[in-house]
Amino acid sequence: MNNALETIKVRKEYGDVEVEVVAVDDVSIQIQPGEFVGLVGPSGSGKTSMLAMLAGLLSPTSGGIRIDGQAVEGMSDKELTRFRRQKIGFTFQANNLIPYLTALENVEMMLRLNGTLDKKGKARAKTLLDRLGLSDRLSNLPSQLSGGQQQRVAIARALIHDPSLVLADEPTASLDTERAYQVVETFANLIHEQKRAGIMVTHDLRMTKYVDRVIKMVDGQVVEELNDSKSIAALAAGTDREQTKTNGKAEAKTTKMDFSAQQLNYAAAGGD
Amino acid sequence: MAFYLAFKEVWRNKGRFLTFSMVIALITVLVLFIAALATGLANANKQYIDNLDADLLVYQENVDIQLTSSRIGESRLNDIRRLNGVADLGLIGFASGTIVFTDGREELDISLIGVQPGKPGEPAILAGQGLRSVRADEIVLPQEDAQRAGIKVGDQVTIKTIQGTEEEFFDLLVVGLSTPQQYFFQPGGVLPLETWDEIRPQAPGSGTDQVIGNIIAVKLEDPALLELMSSRIEQYVNDVEAADKPTAILALPGYSAQQSTLSTQQFFTFFIGVLVVGGFFQIQTLQKVGQIGMLKAIGTPNRIVASASLLQIIFVTAFGVFIGGAGTLLLALSMPAGIPIVFSGAAVIASIAALLLIGPMGGLVAIRLALRVEPLNAIGL
Ligand SMILES: Nc1ncnc2c1ncn2[C@@H]1O[C@H](COP(=O)(O)OP(=O)(O)O)[C@@H](O)[C@H]1O
Ligand SMILES: [Mg+2]
């Protein structure tokens, strides 16, 4: 089977010669179409850096990234911009939607950018929002939507243009647990149905409940991969003591703390 | 795409952008009124000189072409007339007086301009006829001012002047009405030179047998030979200095000072406009950094981000200038007559063009800012 995504010893170093940080340390992973992967790890483990490189937002220090077999590293800024709007679907933690466009217009935006917005596209955008339970919110501005609804609009935007790779950066950071579960579940279903490769970065291990695979990073390296639904379920339920024997307690604590810190941060930013 | 984004943003934030357009509109009103005032005041001062059917003005020497200080008489007139290349010329004198009425109408201050009938110095006649002889007790008044004061062709008007310490009154027949002829901020009443010499304010006993005016207006056979004729006059005629019209106008009492004050005001108003637009859009862009980062992250080219900003700035500025222009028009229409506010087409077009430029000029910083937002911003790296 063709990989939707493949990284070959991808590496990111920050800073100058004196204070050098290796944020991503020669990571090689492969993801198939229709596979939903959770990228987890403590704060500072390199998740965001990894995501940024996969998105073509950050150039790797070394190594290769193939999306649909296409090499991302070495593209020019212009090529990267086009690549992102054609091949990548995004949801972000904050500033997800354009505040002066309605829910429907935000979703259509991806088609507009690609110059493919036609009647069919408009209908698909509506269907997708409908599928996400937003059929009566099509012409609402983001400010008139709840956090969960905004996240669902972002999911629709991330999928509407048939991207090869869907990247979600902490999609549940601003949601309460119940909403968070709903959002991730719908996200997972759509990724499976539409056969996209999806990566969700999250601090919150409970959100791995709906993923097919968990990749755990620590200090820029992949330290663990869970493939079987049993161990993933255990991780999500927090009953995975034996899996994180080495620093299990500390890890669980960090995760919780990070989660609340994330919420605090978001609240402090005023939801702008 | 850029247009779509620019338009949607303005449309969905109508209140904010409208308020800002109103600020631009006010600046527009201010700039247009200053321009109109500059034109109006300039006209009020120079109009008669500007309209003169002459190429050169000849002054007494060593008075720094100050019209009020210059004294020049008929002997110089004859000297200049003899020079080759002079087509026609006329002696002109300036003084001031007041038209008084017996029926309670308000007095009308005018400039008394003595001219030689049929020579350069006579204004264009719109109604009635020109002055008939150099001694006639006649006057030609600007039509608008005459109408406002209720004076018609054929009316007898009484002019009051101060002779020494006494008020003297002279009756003149209004034979014609002319195009607007303001001189030194007063309507210019044009009368025959010898009549003018008799009624102008003067110290008693200062009379000579030759009429002394202030300047001689000279019409050239070939206006292209301005420089040559100017030096020829200065060379062959004693104690005179010649100046072309633009030079003469700049030397009018108060003219340069007034115009430079007004253009400084205009410049500062523009400058304030640029700063206001710049500040507004810069703050707006700073507030949108996260959003712009997200737009770029999902694949919006820089070109579209920049042109959306620019379009928005142009749109808001143009709308403000339009509202301001319309407002100015309404205000101008409701202005009482007699206020020196003149909207000349050229000045208005120049001001509006400059006003339209303040948007893009002020917005440059904001656009640069928007261009430099990194798409990485979207994921908080
Ligand atoms: N722009 C940067 N400059 C220098 N160091 C950075 C930069 N961004 C991230 N880092 C460092 O790289 C490491 C990984 O960060 P990050 O990718 O944000 O991890 P995570 O998303 O898992 O918290 C951290 O040690 C962080 O301090
Ligand atoms: Mg992070």
C-alpha cells in the first residue's frame, strides 16, 4: 500500500551553535490513507515542530518528508503555499476560523483558494457541515458559535478539499471533555470514511480513544507506538500503568497539568 | 479572492470601517476647505492683476515691485510707448473708497482702480458698456458685487473717500458691469484715470499737472519675448522696473505669506491624514496577526493577503473622500455669499488625488506588517 505520509529520519534543530535544541531527532514514520494517528508526548517533546514540518510550515534541518510520494523538503515558499492549500487540511488550537466569514464561507474558503469552488463544491460544503451537526449554523459568524462548533467548522474546512494529509493541532484544547470526545469521534469517522491520513497532536491522552495508532514522542524521539486497539483503549482510559512503568506517575501528572495549563492559556488569550 | 476577503471584512465590520471613513471624510472636508480658502483669498487679492490684458507690469524703480509704494506718471508712459515691441499700454492707479447709499443699504467698500479707457487695465464688460472718456464721471463695477448691493447699469452711485482729514463725496454713473475683479480683498470699481485722480484719497495741495498712477500695464507684440522686453524697458526708460504677472502677483501685499500659510496647513492636514490611516490600519493588522498567520498556513499566497489589505485601505479611503467631498459640496452650497471660498476645479482635483493617496501611503506600514507575518504563527511556534 502507498503511504500517504512518510518521514525519513526527519530532524529539526533550533538555535545557534552554543545553545542547540534538537526538537525532532531523526524521526521516521509512515501513515496510510484512512489511518488516524494520535501524536502524544509531554510538553517540549517536539510534537508541534513535527507537525509544522509535515505541514510544510517549517523546513527540516535534515531528513525527508514524502506526502503522496512528493518530497516536501526543498520546495520553495511559493510551492509550499500551493502544496498546503492543495494537500493539507488544518485545524488549529486558536485563530481557527476567519472571523468575518460565516461557517459555510469558512469551509468554502479552501475551495476558493484552490479555485475549485463551484455548485458541487458548495453542496459538498453544506453536506459536510450537516454531517458535523451544523446545518442550522451555516450563516453564523464564528463569534456566534461555541468553541466546539468552531472546531467542527474547522474540521469541515480541513476535509473539504480532499487533502492527502489532515493535521489537527490540539483540536480539543478549548473544549470540555464531553464536547472534546464528540469532536474527536466525528473527526475520526470522517477520516476513516474519506480515506485521509490524519494526525492529531494532543496533550490529553483520553483523546486517543478514537485513534488507530498512537505515536508517543519524548525529547524529539519516538519512544513508543501503540497499534492494537486494546492498549490504545487502556492508554485512553488511564489504565496503562505497565506501559509507562518508567515514569508513569510523573507522566500522568504532567499530562493533567498540561491540559489545564492549556485551557488557562487559551482563556487568557481572550479567545481572539 | 483578495477582493472577496477585503469586501467581506469591511462588510461584516461596517460600524468600525464606517467610523473610520468618517474620520477620512472630515479630513477631506478640512483639506478641501483650506484649498478653497486659498483659492478664494488668492483671488480676492490678485484677481484684477491676474485678469489684466497685459504681459508686463512696470513699477517705479527701487520699490521692490511693491505696487502701493510705486509712483509712475505719464512721462514714463510715453517713454515706454516708443519702444519697439510694445503693442499697447495703460497707466493704472489703485486707491480705495466706499460706495454709500442714502436709503439705508449697507455701505460697500471697494478698490478704486483708475484706468485709461480702451487701454490695458479695463475689465471685460458683461452688461452695459465700457468707460467712455478719460474724464467721464463713470464707473464700472463687478456684476456680482453690484447685484448683491442692488446696483444696476444706469444707477448713480456716491463714492466716499477721505481727502486729508475730510470725507468727500463724488457721484458717478454706473455705465457697465464687469467680470469679477477683486483687488486687495475688495471688489474693484474701475473708473477713468483723471476722475480717479480727482476723487482718490490724497493729501491736499499735492496735485501736479500730470496724473501719477502706480503701475503701467504693457502688452507686448510678441509675448514670448517677455525677458527681452523686460530688460529693454529697464534699459531705455529711467527709474523703472518691469515684472511679469506671476512675479507681480507674488509681490502683492500679503499674498505670499497668506498662500504659504495655507499650503503649510494643507500639508499638515495631509500629514495627519497619513498618520491616522497608518495608525488605524497598523493597529488593525497587529490585532490580526494570528488570523493572517492562519490564512497563510492554509495556503493563502502573500500576494492575496497584501492585495486584500491594500484594497481595503483604498476602499475605506475612497469612501471617506467621497463622503467628505459630498459633505463639502453641501456645505459650500449653504455658505453665505461674500466668503472668500472658491472651489476651483484644478485645486479640488489635486486635493482629492492627494487625499486618495494618503490611504495607500499610510497603509504601507500595515501591508508590510501583514506580509511579514509567518504562517508558523498559526500553530504558535
Ligand atoms: N522557535 C524555536 N526556537 C528554539 N527552540 C524551540 C523553538 N520552538 C520550539 N523549540 C524547542 O523545541 C523543543 C520542542 O518544542 P515543540 O515542538 O513545541 O514541542 P511540543 O509541541 O511537544 O511541546 C522544545 O524544547 C522547545 O523549547
Ligand atoms: Mg506544542
